[in-house]
Amino acid sequence: MADKILLVDDEKDIVDLLEETLCMDASYEIRRAYTGGDALRICKVFAPDVIILDIMLPDIDGLEVCRQIRGYSYCSILFLSSRDDDIDKILGLSGGGDDYITKPFSPREVAFRVKAQLRRQKYQGNGDGLSQKPLAVGGLTIDREGCRVFKDGKELELTGREFLLLSHLAEHAGRIISKEQLYEQVWGEYSSICDNTIMVHIRHIREKIEDNPSDPKQLVTVKGLGYKLKKRTD
């Protein structure tokens, strides 16, 4: 079955270019949307694996579209934007996005980033190097097959990228994982992301798993080396 991609941009020329480039060396099932409202309607029926989502849409901005989709889907969301300020990137990634691409962009680079996202999904889903048996770390239970996380029996709401980060840290609980390792395992080699990206995602995970996020006891920073998920919280 072909991977499914939803292209969302109010500029038809951009959508045409993206579809043409994506289909050059891969077989995808592609749908288009030119407004945020159309994107939301199509997404629920089409259930895409990847969404390429423009932030500046004529009705609902892409950030709000992403927020609503994250209420029911873990699909990968790649933002397109003409703004390249760090604050805009942080807002996009912290709002549930998985990657941020600044216009003007290289269509081939976008295609590579889509492949990287699909590769991460398959790595998560097929068990290559990652057993599907639930992980229990401290008070956390991570159901990797169902993409669900529980703290002391209560389900937590994590974005798809937060889930992948936490799963990777849990798989290597007790070990220090560098930012570079997290980039490679969770984002893929074609993602050009900054240190703030990891920091934002880690902060949001802490807000959900820690009793006191400002004084984390389980997901800790090892200065100059990376992050570690402790096996015990005491």
C-alpha cells in the first residue's frame, strides 16, 4: 500500500511542484488542500502518513490546523513557512510539528525529508531494533505498539515526536543519549534542526511526565553530554 501524503498550501504552483517532485522516484497516494478547513476535512477521511502544511493559510492558520490534527493523529507534519525566525520554528515544532521548512525551499530536500519521516514511522512500527513489548520505566509505561504513554496508570497526551523521543530514551533508560543521537534516531539525517528544537520537545515531555517540570527527577540533562531517562525517580 502506498504511503499517503496530504499537501496543504493556498498556492497551487507550490502544490504542483511538490507533487511532481515527490512522485519522481516514489509512489505516493497524494491529496491536496488549499485551505485549513479543507485540510481538516480531508485529513479525517484520508488519514495521511505525512502532511506538508503551510503556516499562512487564508482561513485557519497552519498552527491551529496542526493543533486540531494532533487531537487524533500521530502522522508526521512538516511545516512550510516564509518566516525563518527561530521563534516561528519553535512555535511550529512545539505545537506538534515534526519539521520546519523555510520558503523558498528545494523541492528535492522536501522529498528527502518526507522519506526520512516515513522511515522513522516504519522503524517505530516494524520493530527493527525496537521490540513492541511495552516499556516500564519508573512510573511510566510506554505502549509502543499503540503509541500510548501512561504515568501511574493515567494516560498522557503526547505529540508523535514527543512519543518517539520518549520511547528512544526509555529504550536506553539509564544511559546518556546525545542530541546528535536523538537527531539521527528521531528526526533523520535530512532534518536541519537547531538545538532549541530538542530543548522545546524535552521541556514539553517534562511538563507531562514530571511532578515538578522545573526540577526534573526522571528526564534529566547531563550538561555537555545530552539527556538521560532514569530508571527510578527516587
